[in-house]
Amino acid sequence: MKTIGLIGGMSWESTVVYYQLLNRGARERLGDLHSAKLLLWSFDFADIEAMQAKGDWDGATSAMIDAARALERGGADCVIICTNTMHKMADAVQQSVDIPLLHIADATAMAIKASGAEKPLLLATRYTMEQDFYRGHLRDRHGVETMVPDEVGRTLVHDIIYNELCQGIIRKDSKKAYLETIQRAQQQGTDGVIFGCTEVGLLIAQADFALPAFDTTALHAGAALDFALND
């Protein structure tokens, strides 16, 4: 089994889910007392969020590179960034290490294409929805076009992520607001829903609507296990 290096803590609420999925997945695939071989670098998310809010993406990139290099030195065979938003600097992180970075959007695109969805809705942080690093990766590398909510919807989705989900707060009215956002997008032609922030799956699930859901956290963890367990 190869060792998976995780860059987490952004937020730790979803990093916990990664840890659970990776270890449960290893046990399901290998049986008995098996669990995943993991190295975790966990940030103080307050530091990262402050850089995001100020637009200090150079500082955030430097921090991410330092984390990836530390994991490589520690013996990781690959690295995964346990957040969609910080894939903004995925290329720079990959260039800084000799081990592969497993991109969350690659795993997501495979599931979208397998489902037949052609225009899924992206629910994510404002950075992920409005900048091109994520939507452009899906479009340019995989031919997947995405929809995003309108300005009011993007603000709502973003604020719930940072003010609630990243702090472990789950509210019924917020879930209702997300589902209403999905319903409006469906009326406009969306045919799937990307949980484009690793915390979104804490609030909504496939069971909440009929459209196919693409839980990026679960898909990313599955891709990491595939890498770790394949010769």
C-alpha cells in the first residue's frame, strides 16, 4: 500500500471525512484490520482564510508548497489537497514536488462523464465558482461545462460554507436554501450537482434530490485509494 499525503485543515470538518473515507475504504477493499497509510499536514484554517479574504494567493501558494514538500520528505507517495478552493494553486504545488498530486477535479470529471450529465451545477466557495481555475480545469481538460448560481445564490452558498459548515454548524434552513438553489438551476437546465466544496456533503446528500450528485470529497478519496492500492 502506498502512503497518501493529505494537505488538510481547510477546514478540518471535511478533513475528518477524508480520514474516515480513506480508512473505511481501505478496510472494505482489503478486509480484516487494514486501514490506509496516511500522512496529514493540517493547517490552522484561520490563517488560510485570512489569505483568501485578502487575495494573498501568493502567500497561500507558498504555504501549500511547504506542506506538500513536508509530506514528500515524510515519505508520502502522492499528495491530495483536501479542499476544492485550494486547487487554485494545484499546478504550482505539483511543480514543487516529485510525487504526483491527485487533482480533485479529475476524479470529479470522471464521475460526471460516466453519469452522462452535460451541465452540472457547481456549489462551492465564491472563489471556486467565480474564478476559472476549477471550472476551467473541468472544461479544458475534460470537456465538462458547469453552471453556477446567480450572484445572490453564490453569496448564499459561499456564506453558508464559511459561516456554518466550516464551523460544524448544520442548519435546516440552510439545507432548504441549498435545495431551492438546486431546484432553480434545474429549471434552467442543469442536470447534476457538484458538491464543489468539501463541506457541502455535510449539509446535503444524493438522497435529497433526483439529479445525480457528485460528492467531490468521496470521489477524491476514492481516487487516492485507487492510487494507493494499485501496483
